[in-house]
Amino acid sequence: MKINLLSCFLIGLVACVFVSCDLGTTGNVVNVYSHRHYPIDQELFREFEQETGIRVNVVSATADELITRLELEGERSPADLLITVDAGNLHKAKTAGLLQSVSSSKVEEVVPSRLRDSENYWFAYTYRARAIAFAPDRIDSAAISTYEKLARSDLGARLVMRSSENPYNQSLMASIVANLGSEQAAEWCRGLTGNFARNPRGNDRDQIKAVAAGQADVTVCNTYYVAKLGESPNAEEREVFNKIKVLFPNQQDRGTHINISGAGVTKHAPNKDNAVKLLEFLISAPVQQRLSVENHEYPVRDDVELSPYLESWGEFLIDTLSLEKLGEFNAPAVRIMDECGWM
């Protein structure tokens, strides 16, 4: 009895951090637990409702909070679909037994194998490059053409990065571990942190702004953040965009690391069929084009128009490392980041 009471208390406590939402478990509904926070998502959910008659209920929180809630709710969870950013988070949900494998010919035909779980527990529906943004008037692109060069001692204190707690940086580090091995990855991390111009703080946009302001010369960031500065109604942010350039690293070897937005059907989904329909909607050509043009994310389809910003940066070689590895190597990546002082 004590265990049951404690579980109920914890579920109620965790639920307090979420957006209030009356989630129906029966009827023509689909309940989404989402880490994404973009206005376009709400627009697309409304369009899905109009197109299918299926009501979309959304609970928004961080990936860790959503995963914790799913764990505490167990079989009683009303959630049908987990949407989050970064493959590491999806891998964590899978290994925790919170997702189920689904079969959809529509999804499998569109989403390349490298952008989905090998057992179809989760699928990417957009991706972003973790590229390099730099000040072209202060640093030569040849000096920063790879992730490895960012850790060279001759670069000096010219680099800004966001916190090691950020999942994008954890997955970048996991890719370094997977590609180079733990020993070389640790050496890279020590060199990288030795080149920090300041202690990590802020988000990707803050790092880009620091480069534009001359506080540093280079950073690593997601491409869509750069594009959003370029289209900003704020003149100062547009000026930031004009002061930096984007470089896709490691084009002569393994390619540039990417991270994703993806989704997986929850293990106890009461509305599984509706969840699959929403997945299929998200990878449809019209939706993929809107996500690219309006939110500057790379689509998983190759038959849709790209955002003008993405188009202007051209094609680039993508690291072919399985995205599942980003989850598998998360623990050693975090350990190395802690040991090398990446705060």
C-alpha cells in the first residue's frame, strides 16, 4: 500500500510541471507528449484535426520530464505519441521500455533507415546540422574545417559553446566518441574546453550573437537557429546573421553531425492507430515542406522545397553514423564532458 501511495503521489507531483490538459483516452483523439516548442507545431496539429477529425491533445515539457511522466504513469498513461528533439532522448525512451515498434509502409518508404530506429521504435521527421558559425573577417575557414580543429591549441581562446547539459552537445560528443574512440574523444574535449573564450552559458543563438559581437570567433550551433536570426523582425538579430557564416565541418571525411526531431508511439498508447496516422501526416510532402520553409529544418523527404536559407548553404555530407549510437554512447560522452571540465 505504501508503494502504491508513493507512486500516486509522485505521479501527481510530476504532473504539476506540465501544461494542464484534459487528455481523453477514448474516442477520436491522439494524445501527444511533446518536447518541441514551435508555433508551427500547433498549426500543423490543427490542420491534422481538420483533415482527419482526430482531436490532438498536447502536453508540453522537457524530454526528461516527459520520459519521467511516462515511467510513472506506466500502463495507465494516456499518451499515444512521444515527440522530442535529439536521437539520444528517443533512444533513452526506447531502452526504458516506453515505446513500441510500429509498422507503417508510408513512414518506412519516406524516412531513410539512417534516420530511424532499426526496429521502428522511433522515426525522425526533420533534422538539423550541428554546424560551425564563425566570423569570416577574423578567422580563416580552413582553420576550423573539422570538429577536430576546434580543439587544436593554436586556435586559442576563440570558441564559445553552450552547456554540456544540452542534449545537442551531448549527442555531438557521443558522435565524437563513436567515431574516434573514448581516448581520442577525451583528448578532443580537453582541447576544446581549453579554447573556450568564456564559461558556457545561454542557448545557440546566444553563442552566435557572442561571435558577431567579437566576444569569440567561432561556435557550434544548429543550422535552424542561424536561419531564424536571418528572418528575425529584430534588426539587431538580422545584423548578427549578416556578420557570421555557416560552415559544414568534416566534409572531406565522415561528414557533419546532425540531430533530429522525431517521434515514437508509446508502449501503452490507447489510440495507437491515431498516433500512426499523425506520424504519417508529419512525413507527408506538404507538412515536410512547411517545416523546412517556415521553421528551417531539413526534411526527411528529398522531394520538397527547402527553406531559402538552407538552399543558400548548399548540399553537405552528413555523418552516416547510426543515430542509435548517439544514445548508446551518451553515458561515456557525459562522463568525458564532466571529466574535461565542460560545464
